[in-house]
Amino acid sequence: MKNRKKSFFIISGIILVLLISFFFKRLKDHPEKIVNKTEVDDNFITSQGTISANESVNIKPTVRERIVEIFFQDGDEVEKGQILLTLNNEEENALRSEAQAVFDEQVLQYNRIQYLVKRKASSQAQLEEEEGLMKIARAKLDNIEARLREFKIRAPFAGVLGIRYVSPGAVVDKDTIITTLDDISSVKLDFQIPETLISSIRPGMKVTVLRKALSEKSFEGKITMISSRINQESKTLNVRAVIPNQDYILKPGMSVIVKLANKHKL
């Protein structure tokens, strides 16, 4: 009797495991469909969208070195080309001084041979050789000066900095995020509409944006892009608009309500 009960529980357990496995496989094979939350009436199409920065980048160095000085604070507004921090460049400066000396000497040598050629005291071939050496010296100097510029981290465009993740004295490399930079003077708005409304929208069309957290505050912009493809799962079309944001109220990642005129009225 005990063996029969034991066998019963084992078989029941196996069946239960198989049923659970089958259930989860069905969920995987038939994922939940995305629900389009667009609402339409006689006058307006209302959807939900997400804000992103006009330009956005993680600020990273391109060389491995120690931070000497930092020139920004969290949340600073910066201009394009503004220096954010400097890295230790003593070794590169020494190489530059050496390359400068070699180039200066080569220029003097070229000028001397050029003087002699004019007086028939040296050959044109010798002058061309010295010119070649001078160009090589100039190229080496330019290369070092270009590398030296990598030791000053600058803002690639105007915008607002994020949190500072490093401190003076820290050794950083190409994988180190120093801070983030976002241009949010204008922002991108991405939203979706059902394919049935494709005839209702066009590039240049005005959109009104309402913040979910503060619905009485509205912003206006224009549609700049309508996707050429329809999402086969949701049967929706991706749309992008650009919204002026001079006061920086709209933030990347923010969820908003989008309203646009219904040109194809019900």
C-alpha cells in the first residue's frame, strides 16, 4: 500500500511539472500583444510618447591617464569645445618639445641648402632631400600635437552635463564615463499611431505635448519623420516630432501625452 501511494505521488509530481512546462512554453510562443493606447475623436488624435535628447553622449577619454584638473560641476551648461577636464600630459609635452626642436633644426638646414643652391654651391637634389626631411619632421610634430589634444576633454556640442563620476587624481581610460552630455534645447518626441490613421498625419504637422505629471503645461512642435515601415506585431507606425525646449522642462525619458489634429475626421 505504501509503495502504491509513493508511486501515485511521484506520477502526480511528474504530471504537474509537465503541465507547468507546457503552460510557460505557451506563454513564450504567444507573447502578450502590445496594446496601442491611441485615442481618436472627431477633432484630435491622442497618443502617448517618450522624450529623448536632441543629442546625447557619454563623455569618455580616448587615452589612459591621470586626471589633473576638472572644470565643471554636476548639471553645468556648457558650450561646444569647452574644456571639461585635463589629463596628465608631461610625457607628451616632452615628446612635443623634442619634435619641435627637430623640426626647427630641419627648417634651418633646408633654408641653408636653399641659400647655397641659389649660389650654385649645392644641388637641387640636396634641396629636395632636405625638403622631404623637413616635411617628415613637421608630420611627426603634427602627430604629437594631435595626440596632446586628447589630453584635454572638451564638450563635443553645447548642452547640459549630467552627474560627474570621476575625481581629480583618478586614472581614467577609454571605458571610463566621466559624465553625460545632453542637448535638450530642443527634444525628440517618439510616439506611435495605428496604421489606420496613416492618412491623418504628415511631416510638418503641428503636435501638442502635455506632461503627464503636469498636464496643464503644454508644448508645441512639428512632426519631422514618419516611419516607412509598419510594426507587424502592433500594427502601428513610428512617428517622430521635434519640440522646442528652451527652459529645459522636458527631460529625456519623460512620458508625455501627444495630441494632434485629426485631418481625417471620423
